[in-house]
Amino acid sequence: MKEIIGQLPADRFSQVHLSYIVSHTHIDSLIRNHITIGTAIIPISTSRKTTFFTMWEEWHR
């Protein structure tokens, strides 16, 4: 995963869990500790939650 996330543009993709990298443009909603993309529910790990939400707020200013 480290190799993959390193090749993706950081302003468009985030690793939100050990097993998940998400495209910001495809996120439908954020609910507590989860992201929804279509019908998929993707967990946001506790260790990545603060960083992800801080970055998310910056992207949506």
C-alpha cells in the first residue's frame, strides 16, 4: 500500500485504513468513522481519522 499511495496525487487520494485508499472525488458522504462511496461503506481507522478530517476540511475551503 505504501508504494501505491506514494504514486497517487495526495490532493486527490487518501489512505484511510490499512486496507483502503479512497479517491476524494468519489466520496459520497462521511459519517463518523466511515466513508460511503456508492453502496460501499469504508472504515476510517482511528489512527488516520484526525489526519484525514484535517486534510478534508482544507480541501473543502
